[in-house]
Amino acid sequence: MAHTLLVRDADQLRDATPAEVLDHARTLIAQHFRRGATVLASPELTREYLRLEIAALRYQVFGILLLDARRRLIRYEILFRGTIDGCSVHPREVARVVVESDAAAVVLFRNDPSGVAEVRDADDPLARGLAQALRLIDVRVLDYLIIAADNEYSFREAGRL
């Protein structure tokens, strides 16, 4: 059975546009990601949330999900914005945000504007370096995700983290 999302314009109902459907989906998913909600009980939900937020961007971003000791979301934040094929990430700024938020664990992520979640040369040393630096302040990096329109890549699942 197909479902249709209807929106009210003045006094009549109409089919929602694709943009309105995506906005509604973002709102529903964001409810699962509000402060205090369990985030990583479902890695698929985390990936879907990130895909809706960043997969369609035409420029690269690097961000972080900041989690408390019970793996509940403290904050979602895009830390750096780049160009179509790269983004400079400054570990000092990542650590500052983590410390300021009092996070116990994090999920690092970036998008891939090409539409294919591919590991680039800079990803491995960045993921390992950030994990090592954050470990020094007792913060665990749960994953480093590369998000694209149709797929994603998990460093944890690939055994790279």
C-alpha cells in the first residue's frame, strides 16, 4: 500500500513536494536524535540521519556526533566545510569541541560529494590520529563514517578503527 504525504495550503490538501517529504523525514529522524535519546542502539538510524543531513551537499563537510557515557546524543555538529574534493580538518578544534561538550564518545563523519563513499588517502591517518588523541582524554571514537547519496563506509565495520 502506497502512502502519500499531504500538506495543507490554506483550506485545501495537496500532495507534498519531494523537498517537503525530505523536510518531514528530517524532522522525524531528528526526534530520535534529540538530547538524551539513545543514538547508537541503531547504527542504521545514525547513517540514515547523516545521509539526510549531508549526502546531497555539493561540498565536503566533516562533523561529529557527541555522545554521553550512555551513548546518548549531546550534540550533532558540522565542524569544517571544504570544497567539492576536500576538507581541511584541524584535530585541535575537534578536541576543543569534544572537551567543551563533555562527551564520553564520538562518531566522526564526512560526506563524499561524488556520490560514492570512498576512502581517500587522508582518511586513515585522520581517523587513527583523532582516535589516538581523543583516547588520551578518555573519549572513545565509536566510528568514522563516510556518507554518500547511495552508500556509506564505516571504518569500524571495515576493521580500520
